[in-house]
Amino acid sequence: MITAFELGLIYAIMALGVYLTFRILNFPDLTVDGSFTSGAATAAILITNEVDPFLATAAAFVVGSLAGMITGLLHTKGNINGLLAGILTMIGLYSINLRIMDGANVPLLGQDTVISMMRGFTGVGWTSVAVLAAVALIFKLIMDWYLQTDNGLALRATGDNEQMISSFAVSTDRQKIIGLMLSNGLVGIAGAVVAQHQGFADIGMGIGLILVGLASVIVGQAIFGSRTVIQATLAVILGAVVYRLAIQLALNVGLNPNDMKLMSAVLVVAALLLPQWKGFSKLSLRRRSSSPLAEAAAPLTTSDAHLSKTSSEKGA
Amino acid sequence: MLNIDSVSKTFFPHTVNERRALVEVNLELKEGDFVTVIGSNGAGKSTLLNTVAGRIHQDTGVVSLDGTDVSRLKEHQRAAKVGRVFQDPMAGTAPNLSIEENLSLADRRGRPRGLSRGVTKAKRERFAEALKQLELGLEGRLKTKVGLLSGGQRQALSLLMATYSDPRVLLLDEHTAALDPQRAELVTRLTRSVVEDKGLTTLMVTHNMVQALEVGNRLIMMHEGRIILDVGAEQKAKMTPQDLLAEFGKLKGAVVDDKTLLQ
């Protein structure tokens, strides 16, 4: 159980990255599967070469953001569809990750890692959970702060209304690249910490990870709300923990670990389909009756925004 | 200060759908000019605006701003000096951002966007002050998401945002066409007062002949990609919508759409 909490809080950092692309930029970024492993591989190989584990984790951020930059450049400058750009980077990274690790995995047994250093103070228990929760919260606060800055606002507007923000002299290409870099940087950090937590980096550790990220974001926001950025980022962290606990629960009742990917996929599908079901929306309307106007107007405006985008493109 | 020098644009060239949207168009706007643009559907009005904004790049000719050739600049680069309000009231604002966040984005036009706080207390007071001019009570709803506002409110806000950081050129693309008459009236009034107050150089496309005659100090009529009528302030003041319709009538093959006739 403790491990589930710990992992949930570590994966929360990745979920924050996924939130940045999926929700803020409205860009489902599949780079994540590759950049997570890249972060893990980079940190692991640096740690085995006696580099300070904190520095190694920071390096994972850099490598992750470089991966994000490649996807961003492919998408914006190369005019490649966002999903495809992510897939291309992800596939390419597979080979690069093998090169970084010079093999399919790097064990970290007996090495000083950020986790082992933490354990020196906290052991395994609620204290270690609290420390990891504090770390996740720090990342959340940094993201909250960034999204309120001039640049962060431009990023949010880029995902919200591209036509509008370019009419205010913002390069949407540049903002998308920035967003993808930050996102994958966070994913890289998460990969690095997960590797240190489990004691090895492995070429397959990132497979299907985008689903974990999406599940955390969608489930978290469905349960805890997303009215403001501050609320949304907190919901993402809690979502990541809830997801990990759900997986733990499923394992405890005797489900086969091999079925976990299918479980994740089903969970995401359910989270995406349920809100479309009429009964569910009535339910949630009543639950959030504090501002019925907001609920009624939100779907209208979003569909309008879509219409306006297509019509303006035709008009041009 | 805005120079459009023999600009041409053809869509789908060398196909059956070829459409010459702009044909050797010449237009010069002086500082503070407020030009209204009318014309039948497909006359090239929107293409003209989009060419100035950089959304569409002309095939030949030069667009220059303050004596600098901006033909090769992209839309977002030109936007440092060019403000726009679109026909669609949803297009000019970011729905999931609050009113103050939207205004903060408008406030940074043409300046670097770094890591300083987007909305500060001082800015918030300035925004509230500016919103008062709209007389829509929005100054008390700074934290409301823009997506919750009505079309008229959003268009009024779009206008305020487009003009907030004093662009060199203001482009209005039928920005009152999608509003009900009352709201259209309001946005027209706001447009006149803001353009007058700030002395903005403005190019306004409209379907409404009355509006085209009432606002601005110059009127141009376009047809099949050409400017066929250019009327200065004095002559414009004497003209009536009937005169304009008569001008349309002279054109062979010009189709005045129902919307225009009804106005």
C-alpha cells in the first residue's frame, strides 16, 4: 500500500506533464512513452558512473525536454500531425534509449539514488510518502506559478484559441514547442525517479505510459474538478495516486499483472465515455449545482470554438 | 502609413475553381484614417484584410507598414502592430481564460512574454478601468471565464482587447455582422469612440451600408478583386445608402445579397 502511494506520487510528476500537453495545449502527446524511458536511462547510466543522483535526475529533465522539442519541431515546422509526430519521436527514442543504456536495462543495485538517500531519513512508511507528496506539490506549485506568468498565459491561450493568440503577436509554434519541452522534461524526471525507486532502468518501462498519464488526468479531473488551474493540477496529482491505488487493489484481488495494460485502457475509455452518457451528465449537473450557468455554457462555448475554427479556415 | 501596392492574390490558380480575389489593388491609408470597405460577396474584402494581417500572403505586390515592407512577415509577427476583431464573436478571445487573463494577453502585444506575473494588482485596476467604458458591468467580473459571456459581450471585449495596446492598424472584419441589432449598435458605438479616442488607423469591412456611411472618414467599394469606388469624407457625408445601391447597380453581374438589401 505504501509503495502504491509512493509510486502514485512519483507518477504524478509525469501526469502533470501530460496535463500540460493534453489539457492545456490540447495536444495528445505520445512522445511520453519514449521520453519517460529516456529520462530513466539517462539518470541510471549517470548514477552508475558516479554522478550525483540529483544532478542525474536534472539531466533526465534536459533529455526529456529535448525529446519534446523534436516532437514540437516535427509538428510545427514540419507540419506533421501531432499524434504522428509523437509516435515518430517515441519510436525513434526506442533505439536511442538502447544506446543510452548500452543494453536493455541498467541495474542500480548498491548505488546511491535520490530514493535511497531519502530512505536514509524516512525508511519506508508514511514519512516517505509525505516527502514524495511534498515533492509532487512543489512541482504542482511551480506549474501553477508558470501558468500564471505572461508566457504561461500565452501557452494556455495557444491551446484555447490559436487564431486569437496569434492575432496578439504570439508565435503559437514557439509556445507549442515550449509546452512540449516542459511536459516531456517532467516526464523525464518521473522516469528517472521511478528507475531509482524500482532499482533499475528498463527499455520497456515507458510502454503504454501515455495511458497512465491520461487516466490520471481524466480520472483526477472527473473526481476532483478542474475549474481553475490550481484545482486542476491538484486533481491531476490526486488522480495519479487514485490510479495507482486502483491498480494495487486490482492486483490484491488477484488480477493478473499482465492484464494491467488492458485495465488501464478500459479505465481511460470509461472515463472518456461516461461523461457522454446522458444520465451521468444529469448526475454531475446536480452535484455541481453551485453554478448551473457554468455547466450549461461550457459545452456550448467549446463546440462553438470548434465551429469557429473550421469556419474561419474555410473563410480564409 | 499603411501602403498596399499593386497587390494581387489568386486562389486555386490554373484550375477550374480559379478565383482572383485581389487584382492589382492599390490603397494608401494615412495616419488616423478610418476606412470602411463594402462590396458584394467574393469581392475580396476579407482577402484584403487577411493580406494586411499576414494570414494570407499575396502572390505579387507589397504591403508596407510605417514605410517598412512587411510582406514576408508572418501573421503573429505583424500582429505586434496590427490589431484585429473577427466576425465570429468567439474568435477574438480565449474562452477558458478569465477576462483579466485575456486582457493581460492583449496588454503584452508586441512585447516579450517572460516569467513575470500575468495579472498583477496594478494591471487589474487598469483593466477594470478600461472595462468600465464598455458599460457592460464586466469590470466586476474580472475572474469570470470569457466562455461564459454572451456573444455581444465577447465581441465588445474583443474590441477592447484588440485596441488595448494601441496597435498601429486596426482591422475589423464584419465584426458586428453576427450580433443582434442592439448589440451590433453597441459594438459600433464602442468602435467609433475607441477609434476616435486613440486616433487608430482603421480598415473596417462591413455588409451594412448605413454603417459604412455613418462611421469612418473614407469609404471604398470593392468588386471582383478591385477597388471600384473610393470616397473621401466630404462626399461620403452626403451619400445615402440608395446612392451606394445605385453604384452596385451599375456593375455588371454584381450580386447584392439579401442581407445587404434588407439593411
